[in-house]
Amino acid sequence: MYIELHTSSAFSFLRAASLPEALVDRAATLGYSAAALIDRDGVSGAPRFHKAALAAGIKPLIGAELTIRSRKSDVRSEKLEERSGKPATFSPHTSHFSLPVLCASQDGWRNLCRLLSRMKLRGPKGEGALAIHELDGFTTGLIALPGRALLHAERFGVGGLLDRIVGIFGRASTYVELQRHLQRDQEDDNDALACLAEAFRVPLVATGGVAFATPEERPLFDVLTSIREHVTVMRAGRRLAANAERYFKPPAQMARLFADRPEAVRASVALADRLQFSMSDLGYRFPKYPVPGGETEMSFLRKITEVGARHRYRPYHDRARAQISRELDLIEKLDLAGYFLIVWDIVNYCRQQDILVQGRGSAANSAVCYSLGITAVDPVGMELLFERFLSEERGEWPDIDLDLPSGDRRESVIQHVYEKYGQHGAAMTANVITYRGKSAARDVGKALDLDAGQVDRLAKVMHQFEYIDPDDTLSKKLSEVGMAGDEPRVKHFAGLWRQMQDLPRHLGQHSGGMVVCQGELSSVVPLENASMPGRVIVQWDKEDCADMGLIKVDLLGLGMMAVLQDTLRLINTRDQGSGIREDQDRAKQPEVTLASLPPDDPEVYEMLRAADTIGVFQVESRAQMATLPRLRPEKFYDLVVEVALIRPGPIVGQMVHPYLNRRAGREPVSYDHPLLEPILERTLGVPLFQEQLLRMAMVVAGFTGGQAEDLRRAMGFKRSEKRMKQLEGLLREGMARHGITGETADRIVLSITSFALYGFPESHAASFALIAYASAYFKAHFPAAFYTALLNNQPMGFYHPATLVKDAQRRGVRFNPIDVQVSHWDCTVEADGAVRVGMRYVRGLRAEIGKAIADTSHFSPPTSHFVKCPKCGCDDPLMIEVETGCFCNVCSHQWTPALVPAGRFRSIDDLVRRVHVRRDEIAMLAEIGALNSLGHDRRSAMWQVERAIRPAGALYEDSSRYSVAGSQYLVAGRQQSPLEEMTISERLIADYTGTGLTVGPHPLTFRRRELAMRGVIPALDLPRQRAGRRVRTAGMVITRQRPGTAKGFVFLTLEDETGISNIIIRPDLYAADRLTVVESSFLLVEGILQNQDGVTSIKAERMSKLDGMPDEAAIDSHDFH
């Protein structure tokens, strides 16, 4: 009867209001056998539409609306393009029209991808347009559906645009589109379009121009339009839809709507039958690896794996041989040799460029990956399950994640891949940025013209911490910002806010997923520029790429990898006075590498057991630090368990306490069935890892590796209840065949199903444990280098730099403050072993200025004296005496010069002259004490700064603004500041305000005597107190947490000059004192001391802000919401 050929989804980004799945659901409900998705300038929603349509038994038709330039002023640029062959730069001020096209074949899809890539790669992110002539040569397999734009393209003349389109697409591939939305003048336009189609002998086709699934979504569509146009709904006027007619209508209704043009309705069905393109095969091919002559990819992979295995396994034992042989046979069967070689090649490039690299995730289950040097965990020795990584039944490509140092080194690897496979042969996967609580509240509030302050407050309260209190309803949140939930306008806001959740806002880029292709990737999926320069992305996220058969390699930036690499560089720096290596003969010391670290260093495990893990990868959170003294790790596998234990899966599955109790001997080790003992023996009968889940299904139910992996996926994050029930039935059937029924079977099923949702891979935990061990080793043995590297790679980890500095000082690391004479941009380790804070920590200082200061050449003191009298201006060396002070024989003026040791700058004036520093930047340097070495205290430096930056000219000339050089010192003339020096408290505030940290005493040091008189116990002394005693403690809040697994409890970490303390806040106490908890930088807490297995915490009963401390705005904390 009728097929809808023009629906747009929310992936048209603010131009439509329904997700692809919602459109498919609507089509299925209405009885459509086929439906088309035509999004604006992209196909980001196409994979989801395709997948949902196939599941619903609907034929998915795919196309896009192309933005075409149409203004008369574009004629000249178009002609220039035709002559030069180069596309004109996109301008958002150019007039455009949209041209819907549908893919009839795979050639059509390829051409659509090329056109979209051409459009997107030359324009700013999210923008772009094509000239009509650029379609020429790229229309094979595409069907054009021009509509009302044919009547308004003035520069083409009457009928000229249709003539041009027919000439480009061909008469057989052009349909004139008619839509009816009950709008004024639309019928006149449709009559004109019918005449035009008749004149050019092209058929008419009826479409709905669908922008939302149901009429009820029209208000949401209006809000999206207003957001796109940057206006409120009230001011949007004719930019809004005239009515709600652009919803997905039933076929019979569309037939009635076009009863006067039945041929247009019939054409929709005929055209749908003609469109035979399917996204099931996009023609994607993985690149071929260039193997040596006479070798195939598989033969070459076998040989290099053999070489690597002999290096890794010494001796190369039979278990390793058998596992590698089994893996290689499966790799050959699945034709995956090229994939492993490509990844191996990337890893080799990293090693050649001295870039740390380590594979993680399920790839660590592969002995082939281990032999190739891709991963660092021995899966044979750890008995990891290969099927978690690859199995014949999975029917998809394996996933290898590579961890790289974040920053420039990772970027160089990404750019290497771009260069190797060409501009159109490689791209990053996209990340779909969707509306969440805060962003939806902000955009909806603005569109509805709510008060700006109200919008800000709404955005803040729509999401507080990870935990969602059942009583924390939307109406309660609205009342917190003074909005009555029963007010019509507020109800309208609330409804729209709910509808906005999870709608796509725009495309970002994935953290590291890269897709490479044999040939042009731009003919498989459209490419576009990312916001980051030098980056290109595909229009699909990683899940869509996997669904469409595109292979990605994850090049992930890991801050701790950068820390480890920088730590190694500092440790291995020789003959440079680094102060890190204490042996006098550095040249004889072997180079330190990750591979050379001793495997079970006693000092590392002692530090871990004491929970002294601030800055240590994966085990520095409050929960990890509370677990370490109870788990008491003694060997590497204990660290693997620790990494995996504090995860949502074991916590939700209530497996943490049973494991710890069994480890401590408080609970006997038991198994639900004897068959499970070999699988769960290492984790004391408690399932902690995904691999254990798979093995349990394989052993007790006879599942194959592929079936077990299918079970894990079905019960994973995006659960399919239907599929889950099917697999649970198979699980029970398999157990019954093994004689496992009744309560035993129930317990096993419950164990598997409750854990599968969040289970952590053992291979992943092992890979992370290696990095955790290395970071702990460096903290224990090379603390100056380790903390320097940590500070240079912020932000990362769990703690703010201020906490890292104080932790380092407690471990004996000395810090020197920022000094323009000696500081570099990064933090450095000086000759005496002290860490010099880098100028990267000066807030408001531009990187280029900080680096320019650091790069300024040091001057050598001249042998001759040059002094200028600040009173009379005499600069004759014979008339000025320089001994302990300066005396002018002309005017008898005597003054004491500032003594400035040789360095980069002679004076503040010299710094201002030689570096293009802004007023606010030099003022901040003065305020934090970075100019003190130029002969000033902070206030004096601030005074001199104001004088140094006066405008030039006789009116402002100051005879004191000159420098004098002595044989040992440079003497800078200055006028004494009338300002008093800063107090200790003022210096602290200046440090935290200007740098976010202080290398001086902790702020609480100066309050300790007073606090002691009030019964406040330092953090270091809390473990010595009796459990159950009421105690008081105080500190600076360094972290706040309200995890989703903690039933509303809030956890704070307080820091004082002696260490850190843990505070537990009940939900009711948090509700009563929320503002105190959230907004106070320093807290005084009174509560009951708890001490279990060496873990000390305070269960708060009263809290108050600790007054008299540095400005709240100057203190930073890491809050995990």
C-alpha cells in the first residue's frame, strides 16, 4: 500500500526527535514491511536502524539528506572549484538546500560514503556542504528525491535544478518527492512539483518527511530546533514546525492523504522493492600485511610467534607449545593472521620509538599475543582462558587493546597509523555524546527561557554523585531550586527533560579505537574531522563498528603508562646530577626497565599491606586502601585479586566479604559442587573473574567456549532478558545432564547470573596488576622520580596534586618552590634529589610563556661594574662606590641594592623585557613567590611588578629601574616596597590560589596546638585509639564519594599534616548536612572510631566547617559523583 521512504532520527543531531529503534518500533506497530532512514549529512544512526529493523522483520532502507550549496554568490566559488579541482572551504553563511538520496546498491552506499566524507573532511566539525557539480561521478547506485527545494533554487532558473539533478543522477534514478503536512502554500508547491515532474518525465513519490515517531514528541522536536538555532522556543517563530504532522503515520492514512495522487503512493512501494542494498556486507576488508617474499601472512605469523615464544618461555615447555599451536590453528581457520600482524607491527613501532606499550583486556588470554610481545602476562602460567579472547563460534573479530602513555607519545602512534594507511584508510571510532541529567536540564531550561540562575541550579541538582537515592525524585530536585512540581511550566520542563535522556547531542571521538582498511575506508563508512587537529573519525561508535564488521585496534592513553615512562627516564638519566641514583659510579649501574624489576619485592608488599598507596595505579582509592590491610597481599596473584575485588561485580554479588573472611580464616572454604573446585580454588571458592564464569558453564553444563562467551555477553551490561532466559534454560539442561539439580543448580545459576553483569576479566586484572606493581615499586624505591612523573602527568588518578606533594613529603621527598630562575615547565629532580615544582602549576600562566621563561639562557655576571644611582641617575663607575652597599659621589645618595645570583634574569624588569608576559601572569608569579630569587619577598615583588609594567616614556621613567653587575652577583636597583611581608596564612592562600598546592607546611600544622586543646586527634594517631571510642578529627577534604553500590553512604578522605583519615557518613546525616559536606574544604568531624583488620575509619555523628582556614575557593578536591 505505502512504504515510508523519508524518516529522520535523532542522529540528524537536533533535527529530529526519535531514536532509530523508536522509529523501527513504530514502523513495526503500524505494519510496515520496509522503512527508510534518511538522516541529515550522515549515517550515524544507520547501524542501529539496520539492526533493529532486521530484528523486527522489516526491510531497512538507508540513505541520507545531503546539504547542497544554493546561493547565487556561490556560482563564482563553484566555477573556481571546477577549474582548480579543489573544493571551496565551507562557510556557514552560505545558503543551502537538502537533497535526500537512497542507496539502491552497494555502489550507491560507497558513493554516499565518499560524498559525505568529502563534505565533512573539508569543513569544521559538524558542518559542511557540497556544490551540485560535486555529485557528478558519484551517483551510481543512488536514487535522488528532490522536493520543494526545486522551486526555490533561484540561481538555477525555473526547472533548472531538476534538470541538473536529472543530468547527474539520470532520469531513472530521480523521483520528485511530495509531502503533505497541512501547511500553507504546500499544496500550491505540490501542484508545481507535479507539473515539473511531468515536464521532465520523472515519477512522483509520496513521503512523510518523518521527524518524530508520534505526535506527542512534537514539543521535544521544538526544543531541539530551538537548541540548534540558539533561541528560546518563544522566540523561534517560523523556525519551528508549523504543526505536529511530521510524525510516523500508518500506511492507510498516508494512502488517504495522497488519494488524489495514487501513483505517488504506488511509487513508494515500487522504489522500496528496487532498493536492494543491505548493510550486512559493506565491502570492508582488513589491510594486508606486507610479508617477506615466499611467505603468506599465516606462515610468517607462525614463524615470528615461534621466535617470540622461545624468548618468552625459557624453557619452551610442552604446555606452551600446545596452547600456541591450538591458537594458531584457530587463527588460520578464521583468517585472522593479518590482524595479529598489524597489531604486532604497531607494537614494534612503539618499541622502536621508545614508547611504552602493553596489551590488556581479553588479548592477555592469548599465548600468541604474549609471544609476539603484544601482552605482558603469561596466559599459560596463569591458566587464563583463551576462549574469552577468541572462539570459532563467536563470529566476530577479536579485540586487542594497547595501553600507551597518554599525551604526545600516544598521539605520535595514532599519527603513525594515519600516515601508514593514508588519510582515507584509517580513522578513530566515534563516541556518541548523549544528553544526560545535567546537559538535558541546561539545554531544556534555556530553550524554555527559564531564569539563568535557575538553569544553573537545575543542572547541578539533576545529578549528585553516582548513587541515586530512591527518595531523590525529580519533584524533590525541582523543589530544591525553588520550582513547584505542579506548576504547568515546571511539568513541561520535567517531561521534556525525561524525553531528552540518551538522545544524541553530537559526535565525539572514542578514547582510542582506530579502524584501518584495505583501500579507502571512506568508501565503507563516512569520515569526518574530529575537533582535535589531525584527527579523523568514522561516523559510528565502537559498538556500531563491531556490528557492521569493521575491525578496530584500541590505542588507549593511560596516564600511569606515561608516569612509568617518565619515571624510567628520570631514573636512567646519568651524569646529569639528577640526585636520584645514590651510587657514585652511575655509569656502572644497569639500566632500569620494567622487565628488570624484581618480581616479588618485600618492600613493595609491605607498603601495599600498609595501604600506603596514594599515587599507585588501581589500588589508591579509599575502598582499595581499606581492603589492602585485610587482604594482606604477599605475591603477584594477590595483587591481581585486589585489582579485581573492588569492582561493582564482586560488590553487587556480595563476594568481597566472603573472600576476605575465607582469606583471614574466619570462614571455611567451600564449593557449590566438587566440579567447581579446580576453577575456584585460587579464589577460595568465590568467583571473581569472568574467565571463572566461562569455565563454570563449560564444566558444569558442558558449554563450548563460544557458548560460554555468548552466556557472558547475554548477561552483560546490555542484558537481553529473552536471550538470558534461553541460555539459563540451556545452562540448567546441561547441569542436569551432569547430575546437578535442585538447590545446587539454583546456587550455581544465581552465582553466574548475578556476577556476569559486572565481572572483571582475570586477564585484564593481571595486566593492570603489572602496572600497579611497577608503580608501587617506583614509589618505594625511587620516590623523587615517581612523584615528579606523577605531577607532570596530571590530571590523572584519584588525588589532587596537593595531596601527592604532601604524601611525597611524608615519605621524605623534599620539594623546592617555583622559581623563575631555575624552574622548568615540568617538575624536575635537582642535583640534591629535591623536586623542583614546574611552572605548569602556575594558574593562568600560558604554556608558551612558561616554556619561554624556562628556555631563557642563563647570563654570566660581567667582570665590570655597572651601577646607576636611583636618585640622580649617575652611571659613571668612577663616581659610584660598590662595596657592602652603593654610594654615589655626585649626590651623596647611599642605598642597599638587591643581590641577585646569576640566573636567567637580572631583575623583574629584565624578565618583563625578555619574555612577553602579561600583567596578570607576572603578578601571579610574584604572588606565589616565584620572583623571590630576584631579591624580593612576595609583596615587594608585587610592588616591583606594578612599577615594571608601567608604560614607556619620559612621564613614567623611573631612575631606579636599572641593574648593576658585580663579580659574584647581579645587583638590581629597586625602590623599597612600603608593603608588609605576607603572613604565613596569606602565603598559604596565595600558594593554593596560584598553584593549587603548597610545598610549605600543611595548613593544619599552624592549628595543631589549638586543635589538640579541643581534643582533635591527628590522622597518624587514630589507629592507636580504642575501637568504639568517640573521637574528633579534622582535615582538608581531598576526596568525596557516594558510590552506587554503597546504599547512599558518603565517604570522605581528610588530610592533615600527619596523613589521611577515612570518614563514613550515613545517608540521613548527609541529607541533613549536605551543604557542609559538599562545600566545605576543611571539616571538623566527631564520631565513633572503627578499627577492623588494621583499617581505621570514623563513622561520623557530627560535622562542621573548620573556620579560620585558607579560602574555600583555593582548595581543590577530587569528587567522584
